[in-house]
Amino acid sequence: METVSCSTLNQMPFLSVPRTSTPPSVFSKGSALPCHSKRSFVPNQGGRRLFVTRASVAVEQQLQRTKTAVIRIGTRGSPLALAQAHETRDKLIASHPELAEEGAIQIVIIKTTGDKILSQPLADIGGKGLFTKEIDEALLNADIDIAVHSMKDVPTYLPEKTILPCNLPREDVRDAFISLSATSLADLPAGATIGTASLRRKSQILHRYPSLKVLENFRGNVQTRLKKLNEGVVQATLLALAGLKRLSMTENVTSILSIDDMLPAVAQGAIGIACRSDDDKMANYLASLNHEETRLAVACERAFLETLDGSCRTPIAGYASRDEDGNCFFRGLVASPDGTRVLETSRKGPYAFEDMVSMGKDAGKELLAKAGPGFFDS
């Protein structure tokens, strides 16, 4: 019987071994054992003993590491949330081939408060953290290893003992106009109703088109909102273009609003991935996926939001981007809920973390002073 050498075994790709199989065994009668191998003695019917030579220790250890290298991704269960979780999974596999083995990455669906209560406006059921609280709890309880969030849903503070070291490359930040009867907001007749659950969108719509009506509690996932539109509940709606792109549903878009017409929500189009602060292994995985340009833009926008103490009751918009000179250009906006007053500002500076956070905070302080007390109560 042929004996396989240690060097040959060490060249065998461990991923070719099925998860359920035992390490390959090599039998050699009376021969010397290859280096770094394990052996046992098995008596045969003739009373002689056979050396049982198994795969090298190095191969076995590599196999064992792969079996235990499981990452549990926590996510909401909406089609868009799942698309973002799968994007995260695919990027992890592309950067870390050892995670390509079946079962190495699991996606865990977690239902959040925002998913459970659809009959009320977001502001009426708690505001901050409605789509992240339960996922964060699962992370802290070690029921999942990483949490994938839409960054616009993440409160400006993070739960203690968690970090968010990774933002994936940002998608298109603009809003899409969708209607069966009009080509744009300007094309809608007076009295037409637009469905949106966003006060940011509502205030900007009413500021420019005061003759239109807005159905505020227009909630649900993308598919649900499009169904309501088809049923004639509203004449038009606005959705984040990023979500439609990730769902491969851009055929539903009637037109795209420019940044000038509709400033996006803070961190719109960005995906954030969190882990526990004491989990160095997961932090290293996530660091390898981080898109630094997106992370810095999101940090600038969230500094602006934090300074304004923004919530679901506050119409706030903010967008930081890199201009043609490589600098950061930030635009911020606050509005009264009825759209009668809109305050805007902008900043320009180096595309660097400290500078961009300072710009966001400074812009927030300016608009807070201009707005004055009671501004958001109108």
C-alpha cells in the first residue's frame, strides 16, 4: 500500500474536505511514520499490527479552525435588511476565503420594535433606536457576533460595550420619486397626496409645494409601500434610491430628486456593521471591510445630528461628500415640521476625521442658534 508523505499531506487544500468527514487516513504496513503525524495500532486477523497514519496535525488544526470560524450576522428581516446582510456576508467571504465554507457564516433575523408596530408614526413609539435596539441586545448577549444596520437608523450614541468599526461603500444618497400619474413633484396637481413616514421629506416637500398633502404614517418595507401606491392610497411616494438599487428594483423609479431639491437623511445609503468592543477577532474582520471615505462622511453627518439632538420628531437633513479638490463639502438643513421654515448651512474643509467632525458640530451649533427655542414645535 502506498504511503503518503507529510509534505504531500501538507499540500492538500483543507477546504476540499467535507465538514462532516473525518480527517483522511493513510495506512502503511511496518513503515516509518511521516513527520508531524499521529498514529495508532490496529490488530488485524493475522495477529500483526498495522500503523494507522492520519493526516498531519497541521491539516487537522486548520480543519478545526474552519469549523469554529462561524460568524453570526444579526439583521432585521425586511428584504432590504436581508440584502444588506447578504452584501456583508459576500464581502466577508471575498476578503476571508476561509469563511466560504458552508455554515461558516449564518444570518440571524431579529424582529425589532419598528418592525412590530406599523400602525403608528415612528415618533409616537419611541423615536431613537426603533430598528436597532433588539439587534444591539442580541449582540451584547452574544447571540450574534456582528450587527448590520442601515446607518440612518442608528442613534447618535452606541450601546455601551459595542463599537461600529465598519461602513461599507455608500450607495447613491438621493431620493427617488415614484408615481403612476406624475413625472415629478412639480407635476402633481394641487391636493395630491404623497405618502412618507419621514418628517425630513415631508417638511421639504411642503416647503416647496405647499399645495400638496402628505400622508405621514406611510410605513412598511419597500414592497408594502409600492403596494399601497398601486392601490391608490396615495398618488406618489419618495423612497431612498440606495434601497431600490440594493433590491434591484430601480425599474419602479419615476424620477430622481437632486440633492438641491431634497437633501438626504444623515447617513442615507450607508451600511454600518457593529460588534462587541471586546471581540478583537470580529473587529479585525470588520476593519478589513471598512470604506474609509464613507466612514468619515458618516461621522461628519452624525456629529451634525448629535449636536442638534435629532430624533424622529425632528426634520433634519445632512450630507457630506468629497468635492473635486478632494475636500469635504457638507450641507445641513433643519426645518419646521410643517415646512414653513427651512434653515440651511454649509461647510468646507479637509477630508479628515477630526476636521469633518468639527465641521458637523459647528454647522449644528449654527442652525441650533438660528432656530431658537420652540422651532421644532410648530
